[in-house]
Amino acid sequence: MTICSTPQPQDTLVDIKTVCVTLCRSRASIYRDIDRKHFPKPIKLGGSSRWRMSDVIKHIEANLPDAA
């Protein structure tokens, strides 16, 4: 018997459109940051690029200003 579990929301693979909306940034700025190694590289699926939502969340948390 195989038990299948649904992935947690943070482990969902999201496309560039979702990343842009989540970060309130343009597609060009996301790819520029990937080139500068300031944003995680996508996972390539065929001709598509996808990011783990958990990686996007880590990026957001790492770049939050420290609360004083």
C-alpha cells in the first residue's frame, strides 16, 4: 500500500509570475539577481523555470530589515 501525501505549501514549485507577484519585483530584476547570485537559481523542468516556495520565503526572511 502506498501513502501519498500532498506537498506542504512552502514546498510547492512556483513559476516566475508567482515569484514576481510575491516579491513585488519585475521578471528582469529577479533574473538580474540570479546572475548576481542574490537569488536562488530556478529548477528547470523542460523549458520552464520553477522555484520552491520555501526558497522564495527564505530569501524574503533573509532580506527583512532587523527589528530594533
